[in-house]
Amino acid sequence: MKPNQDIRELIKKSPFKSYEVAKALGYSSGSALSTKLQTELSDDERQYFIQKIRSMSDDDLNDDWRRRRYINQEVKIEPTYISEILRKINQLRADVDAASTKEDFIRVAKLAEQISGEI
């Protein structure tokens, strides 16, 4: 296990790039921070790093693009889920092509609404 693995994992899970965390911690670049993390931090430094990274996350998750990036990292989309959605969309296309009455179009609209709710 690498030194300061808990700090490294916290940085990876945060919605920030390593250079952003480095600047917030007072380092000139992500590589300077990486060099610092190669040797075990003291307890005081470790607590400071953890508090700073967590406070960055709390403060900056209000920024919409960061929140989306963070959420996208957390969401794991299974391949079977994607293939199921594609199957439903293809079925929807076929139903639209075959629709001829008002009831058919209402049924297709409901199916489209259901699919969009799943995405």
C-alpha cells in the first residue's frame, strides 16, 4: 500500500482534479502534492488535508458542473441496463411507425414517457 493511501482515495473520490486540491492545500501543482504524499504525513498534516478536502467538497458542490461530474462518477451504469433502454427505444420506434389511431399514439406517448423516466 502506498503512503497516505487514505488521502489519495479521498482526492480520487472528490469532485476535484488533483491540481485543484493541490492549489487549495498550498502546492503549486498536482505533481508537487503527489511528491508530498510519497512520504507518510504527520497526524496534524493528515487531519489538515482531510479537513481541507472535505470542506472543498462541501463548499464547491453547489457549483452545478462539479455536482454533475461528481454524480456521474458515483453512478455505475450496467451494460444490461443500457441494452434494455436501447431495446425499449427500438420498440418505441417500431410502435411509432405502426401507429395509426389516436389510441396507438397515446400508448406510444405513454411508453416514451416511461422510457424517459428510466434514463
